Amino acid sequence: MVERQSPLEPAPLEPELRTGSHGDFEHGVDVILSETRPGSILQLAAWPGQEKELISGIRTVTGLALPDGAGAGSTDGVKSVFGFAPGKFTVVDEAEGLASAFANVVTPDIGTVTDLSHGRTAIRIAGPKAEWVLAKFFAIDFALPAFPVGAGRSTMHHDVFAQIQRTGADQFDIYVFRSFARSFWKALCHASEEVGYEVQ
Amino acid sequence: MLITCPYCGPRDVIEFTYQGDGNRERPQSASQDLDAWNAYVYDRLNPAGDHNEIWQHSGGCRAHLRVVRNTLTHEISSVAFARGDHKSVARHKTEGKS
């Protein structure tokens, strides 16, 4: 596969991804920001009526069972899956080559597999103030009962479309278009300054 | 104004794009019925009350929705996926009032 370069540190420009503690961290670091750089980011879509077959195919390939319901998802720390639209799912793997694993499982009768690995940037925000910082960006309910672990949401921050998956009680993975990733990352850093943040 | 997307739940109207009057019925593309085309392009109910509309959740799940919005109060009384049945209850409701 073509070697990927993070949009957050494009040489020879000044790197945006400055590791270390920033902002008001004297009273503690309340959020940790990182770029997770998964090897595979796929979008799977089922033809109408083929949703169950697609969900079963996702289970075959990833071993992850999708709970029922809109926006439901699950993660095992290595692979993640969540619904982001009716009959459509985002599937992520730390390893490359997930698209070819799906090639023989999601047949043209069932639906489509689109490899977005180079088109999306995955940003993780974790920590006790993660919900609070994200609530400044997105007009959705981040409380745990409304947004359970594993679930995904499609929304946007101004015109930056974002898919968000909760991968822990106080951890969220945000998938943004690669071309918007730098500006979104900078905005996320500014929003995190007042709670103290660390970039890993 | 909040629109409750059947997939995503309640979301701010800024995430949605208005796709036009939901009462229109597009003639078959090969149709040469000029009256039908004229009605499709120009005729609108313009009700003061419940109005059947098509919206797209463009900043979310991107589904097209049939929305009934009150043009006087902005109250949304019904939201459903546009896919499938084209004749929603709301449509007859709107026509009945006009």
C-alpha cells in the first residue's frame, strides 16, 4: 500500500501535532488528544433489504457483533464498527488490508465496500473532560446513557462533517475528512486549552 | 428549530438541507404532458399551516426525509424516511386543508 502521511505533520511545514502538555495543565491534564492512524477505514453499505447479510458479513470478518439500533456499534480496541446511516457502517482496523478481507464476503448482491483509509483522519479525545470539550463542537448529547460505548454518530462542526464513535466511557474517536483534519485539530486544541490537554 | 431524524434523533436544523415541496409528483421523464410538467414546476399549495416537505439530513446520515412542518409555527409534526411509500398521511392532511 502507498505510504500514508499524516495531514497533522506534513513536512516541511511546522508540525501541528506537538506532543506534550499544553494549555492550562497546571491544575491537571483533563483531555488527551492523539491521532490513532488506523490502517483501514472502510465504509460499507447494504442494498435495501440486505442489511442483515451485511451485518453478518461484518461479524465474519471482524468478529464484532453489531447491536440492534440506529448508530449502534462495538469495538474491541483493535477493530471498530458502527452504523452512521440507515444500512451504512464504518469499519476500522488498526491493520491495513481490511478492504480485501471484505471483498469475498460483501458480494455485489449484498452491498458495497468503499476504502476511505486515505480519505479520513482519525482523532482520539480521551479524559474526564472529553465530553465537555466535544459538547462545545457538536450539538448532540454526549452523556453516556444517550451515547453508549461503541455507538456512532454522524454530525458536523460548521461544515466539517464528522463521524464520532464512543470507544470508552470517557473516550471518543472522531473521523474527519483528511483535508479538514488540520484545521479541525487546531480547533480541538484551542477548545481543550482551558481544561489542560496533552498531545500523545 | 429541531428536526427529529428517524435515524439520528433530534438535531439542529443547521444539519438539514431543504429539498423542496413534498407534494410535487414528477411526471415520467418521457412524459409530454405539458400540464403535468407545468404543475410539477410551478404549482404549489403554499398553505398557512401544515406543509409536506422533503429535507435531507445532509450534515448527518444523509437520508432524505418527509417532514411535515407548520409554516406558521415551525412545529414539526411528522418525520419519516422519504424512501418507499410516497403518499404519506401528511400529504392528504395538507391537501384536505387547502
